[in-house]
Amino acid sequence: MPDEKPFVTKEFSKTLGISRVSFTSAELLKEKMGVEPGAATVFCLLLESAKDVQLVIDKEIAKNEYLGCTDGTYTCYMKVKTQNIFPFFSEKPFIL
């Protein structure tokens, strides 16, 4: 998300149609996505253990030609074409 755009949990929850949003524990993040906090990446969602995790992406990010993300570590980052990512997901990303 652009750094000047605030993340308002109340609006985010309302858009998703849920009563409230909360962030996961480090243990559940490791179990589902195989990474430590701060190293999560869109590619973790390709793991079988993450099949019930829904990708939610900001519309301003989704319309960019490129997406920057980690490789699942704290030290390496990748630049990939945004539209090349979406076909890998069986469920379409929720774009808001």
C-alpha cells in the first residue's frame, strides 16, 4: 500500500464484510505460510498449508505494473509483474 495511504482497520473490515480484523500470531504465520513475521510474501500463499488464506490486495497496488515482495526471507526482495501473479491462485485475489 502506498506509504501515505492510512490503513484503517474499521474500513477494511467493513469492506470485507467481517465484524473486525485481527492479525495472526507468529506461530500461526509459521504454520500456514512457513515464514517468520516480516518475511511473508504473496508466494507463501501457493503452499498447501495456506490454502485457506485469502489474498487481499489494495487496488492501487493491483493496477501497478510491478509488485515488490520478499522471497520469504528478510534479506532478498523481488520485482515481479503484478498481473503474472494472479493466475497462480485458484481463488481470485480480493482487490479493494
